[in-house]
Amino acid sequence: MRFVGVLASSAILLATTTAAGKSAEVEATGMAAIEKSDEPTARQKAINNALTQAIAQVAGQWVQSRFEATQQEHTRDQETAFVSRVEDSVRTDVQGFVETYKVLREERAGPNYRVTVSAVVNTRKLNDLFGALQELLEKKKWKALVITREVDATKNAPVSGQAGAFVENELTKVGLELVSHGSPSASADLMTLADHEGRQSGADVVLLVEAKYKNLGVIGPGAEFEALVGQTRIELELTLRSALVEQRRIMSSKPVTMTSIGTSYERALARVLGGKGQNAVRQATEDFFQELLKELQKPAKTAPPAPAVQVSAQVAVPAPTSLRLVIERVKSFKKLGRPLIDLIGKANGVKGVAQTAFAGDKLELSVDFSGDQSALEKFIFDECEKQRFCKTIDRKSSAPNELVLRL
């Protein structure tokens, strides 16, 4: 049963609704196969199927009465992860949505058992469940430009893998719309891609998928399992980096590493994003995309307008400076990296903070600001004295336009 199909159904048998709008009575039919001549089990399965169909009918009525035609069309076209969660909830809690039911007709139909029921469905519970769907449809549809760079690290040569397609598929599940660009640069840095290809394509975010494949060679005698001897083993290191076009923020995931085995290098390459590898990447992408959606909803930071004052020709006006700021021992981007970026962005004179890299426990930032480097350093120390998460921060080294700090 797919809710997206039910939403367009014209055969909604809504019979009665309580005055308070808490329940609706519908008639629905369910069917189940009779296995091993076990009619009682088939009958119960047919009843459950009929109850599920009854809930689907009321859900379809709910959407048709509350959503505009364009939103209904969007719901049919986009089988979102949210809709899947709704279905799972209904399947696992059929009785929770049905207040009462009675069997109207039942019969054996060849190898199947068919049951028609009259069911009273709890519409209040469906209201709660589907309320989030309306919220989802009313949100802005964020657009993403995905650029994939897949290389054979052993040969330092481009390779055609599956990482880009896999990430794009996961990206659409969280509600982002994919856009394309004719010929994105193969070597430009991420912020340059955001400023040029991102803006030209109308993207809100540019996502760079970096996949490095390493041929670990043929498995020789002495392997734990004899069947593995002669198989080729490869390693994939996948890193996701994104640049928010308007906010000019950069986010990076920690690299996800997995191995794969096949009868040849090509077979191992084709299998690396299957099974356990797929689960590992999916979990990493889901977490990263949820953080990305939160960042997209934040307003772009704009520099305050300069005060209208007369400046003497003899007074030197500090020019905007780009500072390379490195913070070491950042164990978690979510708990430490992101709060530090937000903190630095609040300093006087700071025009923008862009993350350029996050590898291991080292966070690298590019800070555009007008002012004295030592004043910015003092601001960071003073603010971290008030914050528990970065209270231990200290300077490791300092040079013109470069500052290295350590937690």
C-alpha cells in the first residue's frame, strides 16, 4: 500500500464523521493468500489488510481536503522519506488507528481469503501524523549542485564509481532538489565552485563528493577463508564537503572508510557500496544532510553598513584581511567545530568565516575581517573562557595572517 497512490484515489468511501471530527467510518476490502490450507491465519491477514486500506482512504480524504492541487501533485510525484515513515507507522500500528470495526462480508476466493469491513478510523491521530507532511510541503525546496571527484588513489587517475549516484539518491530522500551545471571545474576549490557554478545553476548549496579508491591487491594464501584467496580487495574513502552559496559557509564530514572484495578490481569497485558499506555510507550521509538542512535555514550573514563619517586622508583605514585559522584537537564538528565557527563569526570586524578543511581532528578556517589579528585572538580567548566546550583553548603558533590554536 502506497499512500502516494491513495492520495489521488477517487474511490474514497467516507461515510460518517463525528461532530468533533475525531473519527471517520469507512468501508474497505482486504485480501490475503491461503497458505498450507490455513484459513484462520489468512482471514486475520485479510482483516488487517482491509483495516490498512480503510486508514489509507481516510488519509487520502485528509490530504484532498487540506492541500492545494499543486501540493497534492507534488505529494504524488515525490515519494519522500517522510511518506515512507507514515506507511511504516500505519503498518505497525493498524489497531492504534482503528477504534472499532466489524466484518460485513467474508469469503474464500480461489487461493485467497477476502474480507470486507466497516471501520471507524481515529482521524485525530492521523491529523497529528500528517500535520508534519503539510509543514514539509510548505517549506522551501532547497536546490543542490552535486560535483563528484572519484579517483584511483593507487594510479592517481580518475575512475568511474558509484559514489556520486549513491549520494545523489540519498540527497533527494531528505527533500533537496538536484540541479546541474554544464561543465563544473575539475580542480577549483569548493568556495570558488559555490561562487561560480553554484550561483549560475541557481543552487543553494554545492556538494562535493570526494571518493578515493585504493587497490589493496590480490588476497594470497593464508587468508582466514580459503574462498577469498585470489580475490581482489579495494578500499574506499568517502568525504562529503558542502558550500552554502548565500551563507558562504563550508561544512565537511569526517571520511568514511570501507573495503570491498571481488574477483577483479572492477567487480570489487562495483560492490563497494553494497551491504555493510552501503549502510555505513547511508548513516554518514543522513547525519551530514540533517546538519546541512539546519545550516541552510540559517540566514546569510551580512556585514553591517559602514557608518557615514568623514575619514581624514592621513588616517589609515585597515584593509580586509584573510586569516588562516587552524584549530587542533577538534574531536567533533557538531559539538566543537560548528560552535567555534559561530563564536568567531560574532567578533567585531569579522565579515565571514569559511571552513576550508576538516580532517582528523584539525579544523581549518578562512576568516575575512578588518582589524588587528591579536584583537581577534583575544576575543576568542575571552569568549571561550565563558564557554565550557572550548575553555581549554590556547595558542600553538602565530604568524602574519595565520593563527594556530589548540583545544
